[in-house]
Amino acid sequence: MSGPGFFPAGARVAVLTAQPLDRLLDYTAPEGGCHAGAFVEVPLGPRRVAGVVWGPGQGGFDTAKLRAVHRVLDVAPMRAEMQDFLTRAADYTLTPLSAMLRLATRAPGLGDPPSMRRVYRLGGAEPDRMTSARERVIALLEEDSTQRFTLGELSGLAGVSASVVKGLARQGVVVEEDTPRDLPYPRLDPGRAGKALTGEQAEAAAALRTGLSAGGYATTLLKGVTGSGKTEVYLEAVAECLAQGRQALVLLPEIALTAEFLTRVEARFGARPAEWHSGVTMTERRRAWRMVGEGGAQLVVGARSALFLPFRDLGLIVVDEEHDSSYKQEDGALYNARDMAVLRASIAGAQVVLASATPSLESWANAQAGKYARLDLPQRFGAAVMPELAAIDMRAETLPSDRWISPTLRKAVEARLAAGEQALLFLNRRGFAPVTICRACGHQIGCDQCDARMVEHRFRKQLMCHQCGETKPVPSVCPACGAEDRLAPIGPGVERLSEEAATLFPEARIAVLSSDLFGSARALKTRIREIAAGDADIVIGTQLVAKGHNFPLLTLVGVIDADLGLQGSDLRAAERTFQLMRQVAGRAGRAEKPGAALLQSFQPEHPVIRAILSGDEEGFWRAEAAERQAAGVPPYGRMAGIVLSGPDAPAVFDLAGRLARADAPLRRIGAQVFGPAPAPIARIRGRHRVRLLVKAAKGAALQPALAAWAAQIRLPANVRMSIDIDPQSFY
Ligand code: ADP
Ligand code: ZN
């Protein structure tokens, strides 16, 4: 064991740990030496922490005084390529490297030796008697018969005590067995035939296959209307990648979408791939992490954090629904998974496919500029055609107060019900009512911790703050004036809309799909499957339903408030509304039955609403691009959002003011600082928030200038600063 990147025992090495320190720590290599990239355990004060040997030590310290690496973990070392990716991602997002390492090591017990574990699966026997607890255990195991659960997972997920599982095991209803912890995933067979592609699809698939055979990095924007077969096409690219013996990663924006996708992968390649998202059990996570690193996983399907898995030989990253705002991590390390996918692929020499019916303006512009290739699938597959789109001019409709379904929309829904088809009523607002007001004094119930109103959630019988999650019971007395029984809900949320629908359509089976109404991703998945199979006549949903689920019986989409997203000063308001409305409308008429989408609007002449209705997408993007270009904002200029927050408002303002005045490092690159101003949500969890905005020209080296600028001011311990490069939202 020697060669470049090998450190013999006693040599000075620099170790990166996931501890919140913004520097590498020097140690001496342990007995037997270690390689660069090795995962190690090192002493830090009285503790031992995990880390990665990042490179040669930095010096400055007497080697004799350095402590030695405690041990090298039995894990495939981090590749130089991954080190490079983490470093560049940290530089780009101005995130400490230690936080990047945390993202890259999100699996439990990485250093533990391979071992056996006791797992449970369904046996053949019938229980002597059925209880609801037993039923839940069996239902869970039946849902996916290939899954194996530990005792803790099984009882936790089913919500039963361990003794229930043990009891079932004694009767042979479930079977206990010992398996090695980290088994390779079953082989996917890329040689199996896919669906017979249409001419258009085949052309797009061939272009992607050619890119993969050519090797090296490239990004392709795969733009196709909902239902045009984008998934079929990119699965061909996955097949090509697997056939080359390289690994592929498919990112999905929503966990609830994975179930359907896994089924499609299984149908296409004969087995299920590795899964990586917050709904995956800890033991599975560890297995996925290790197998990705050792090559025992060919394909990973996951959420944005799957980008930080230790792939051995990554050949392809697909970002499905690439415009989706959930790809932007808004907590901790602020990164956009779409951009990080492109970065990772460019380092790994991999191909990227960005799939969307309504691409982000960034990707559209990159394709226009020739940085990305572009493939179009303008037609829906088979008989399915794009839905008819029309506006309902709400100024011409008469509605009683506290009603939101117009007579025109009502008639359209009734027609679908009569035909035995499904209708979707779309409203992007969770809960019962966004505002609760006192009719006596006008007081609006707000969150004590945030500058936000509490939202009534009637199903849960409580008020909830959508900023911090704080809840309280709905009071009967106004907290401001003491008037009794004068509190009234104002405006609709999906729960209130479902009440209205129940009155208007008493015979219909109504299902509400909103992320907060389901205890787990699993429960939500199950409900979506039931609805798709026809177990509801009217679906009332938030943006959750806009994302790629197939509802074959759905032929009408009614958008309750198409104007909702157009308010507000957000730079992306128009783009978001356009994408969301097109996506929602795309839910209608996916099978043989033609669909229609009706948009209730008080301003049907608004350019964005007109663009949605006319379907002139290129026209919309050109106009939107021209506006942003004129304003010098992304993607034609660079931006960073800085938020300072702390318990004391004047102190935070003062600090922000000092920062704004110390703008020399920014002026050097021609950047400008705007603010300070109270953030749109001026208080969250008791912390006052002050915002600065930095704008620079497209080519400017923004990050180093920002780093130098921010470093000028020492923050008191109770003030936090977050820097968001390319902010997606302003809050
Ligand atoms: P998108 O990803 O663009 O929304 P999908 O790939 O999900 O589209 O295709 C929509 C539906 O049409 C899916 O049920 C898919 O299986 C089916 N489909 C698409 N192309 C074909 C094809 N060439 N042959 C058979 N079925 C297809
Ligand atoms: Zn709050």
C-alpha cells in the first residue's frame, strides 16, 4: 500500500469532519497508513468523531504534538471526484465544507462492520384472531412484499408495540430471519425491451443514447407536455447508462411520486432500484449509501440529497420536473439540486437530462444559449390530447359570500359527475381558512413567534402557523377584545372548499389531498393510488396534485383562484403561476377521454393568464426573458439574498446597516447592495429578520466577493446570517 495519495504511518494529514468548524484539522496517519479520501475516526477533545482524510496536513503545528487518527473505517474511501464536488458546491453556495460533508454522510453506522440483522417478512400462516394492530402490521408487509423491516421499524411504522409483531411471529404470520445488513440490490437488466416508442419519442431517446455513448459531460433539456412520454424516453437513457456498466440517478421532486416510478422501473428493468429519501428506513439508508459506493446499486431513485451519495461511476443524472421549487433546499445548506446535478455531472463526466413540461426560465435560457441541448416532445402519447383551457371571468359570476365555486364551474363539475368521470378542484392553500378575524374588533389571530397569521385547520381542530408549525386551539373568545363567538374564518383553504363541494355535490365522493392531512408519505401514496383507481369523484388538492401523478379518470380541472400566485413581488411569480397552472391543467385528460381546464380569475386579461390559455409557451418565455434581461436579474444577472436574524430587532438592523455600508469588496466586482429592509416575513420563531439583496452582472465573481464582504463583520452569537445564492423565493 503506497503510491500517490497514500500517507504512511505518522505522516501529517488534514482531516475534514462534519463538526461545525470552518477548517481542516491536522492529525498523523495511523499505523498502516491511510489513503486520501479514507473515512476515519479521529479524537476531538474528549470525543471521537468521523471524518475524511482530505489531503496532506497543513502544518503550523509541531508534528510531535499532533494526535493520531484513531482508526480507518471499513468504507470505500471518498473519491477525489467527490471531494472536488463537495469543495465546489461549498464554494458556490458559500456553505462550510463541514456542512457539505454532513450532506454526504447521511447514513447511520457507516463505520460499523458488516453484520447480520434480524428482519421480518410475511409468512404463510393466518393469525388465530385478527386485531386492528395485527391488521396494520400485515397490511404494511403486504404493501411491498420485497421489503424487510427490523422489529423497531415494523412496530414503529405500523404503530404497534413490539409484542404484537412477536406474537405474529410465534404464529408464523410473520417470519423472522437474519440477513446480512447491506446486500447488493437485485440486478436491473437494461437489455429488456421497453415500450415501442413513437417516432418522436424514438428520436429523442436516440439522441440521449448517442450522448451517453459519446461519453463525457452534457446537459439536455427534455421538454414535453405532460403525458408525452418523457419518462419512457429518459428510461431509455437509463438503459444505455446501465448497459455501459455505469450508475444512474433519477431525482424526483416529491416522495409521493416514487411509488409509481419504482413500479415503472421494475416493469422496464425487472427489479427495483435503490431508494433514497426521508421516507426510507435507516437500515435501508445505510445499505443504499454503502452499495452506491461499492457498485452494488446501479440505479438510485431519490430526493435532492441523493446527489451527495458516493457514486462509484456516475454516468447519468435525470432531474424530473426540473422546474420544481422543492429542488431548492431552503434550510441549512442552500443549494438547488438542479444546478448541483449539473455541477456533479460536469465533474464526473456524466450526462444530465432535465425533464419538464414547463422548464424553469434558467434552463430554457441555457438551451436558447446553446449551453444545453434541447429535445421536444410536443404531443401527448396515444389518443390523449392536451385539455381545452378556458378562463371563468369571476367578475361576471354571481356567488354568495363565502362561496368560491362559480356557477359555471359547478355546471362543468356536474357534467363530469353525470358521465362518471373525475374532477379536480385545485386550490393552493392548505387548511380551512387562511385568516381568522374577530368580527367585533377586527383583530386577526397571529402567531406569537412569527409575523404571520395563524391558519385554521378544521380537520385537526387547531390553528397552525405555516412558518414555524406552532399550533394552538381555536379560541372561542377574541384574544384582543374578549368578545365571545365573534371569530370568523376569512377566505378558503382546501378544507373549507371541501365543505362547499359537499353541499353543492351531495352525492359525490370527495377526497382532499393536502400534504398536512397524511401522517406519512406511505399513507399519502396509498390514498393517491386509490384515487387514481377511481375511489373518488371530486379531488380537492393543493400543489401536491400538480406533480406528475397519473389520474386516468380525471377529465376536468377547476382552478379556484388562478390569480393567487400573481400577487406578491416575487421575481418568479409569473413563471411560477405559468408553470403551476400548466401542470395542473395537464392533469386532465391523460387517458383516452379529452380533458378541460377552467381557470377562475378576476383578471383574465392578465398577460400570464392569457399566455396560459393560449398555450403560447415560447411566447411567454420570450416575454419573461426580455423583462428579466431588462432588469438585469437571473438568469441574466446574478443575485444573492442575505438574511440576518436575531432576537433584538434594532441590533439586527444596525448590523445589517453596517454591512450594507461596508460594500467595498462588492463594488470592486461592480455589484450593488440593496437594503437593509425588513424581510417579507419580518419575524420567524421569535427572530427578527432583516434582508439585504446583492445584484451583480452575469459574469461577476460573486461568491468570493460576498465571502470577503461578509467576513468584515463579526456576528454576535445570537445573530445568524444566511446567504442564498440565486434565491428562489423571497421571504
Ligand atoms: P410524461 O413523463 O411526459 O408525463 P409518461 O412517460 O409518464 O409521460 O407517459 C404518459 C403515459 O403514456 C404513461 O402511462 C406511459 O406509460 C404511456 N406511454 C408513453 N409513451 C408510450 C409508448 N411509446 N408506448 C406505450 N405507452 C406509452
Ligand atoms: Zn409561527
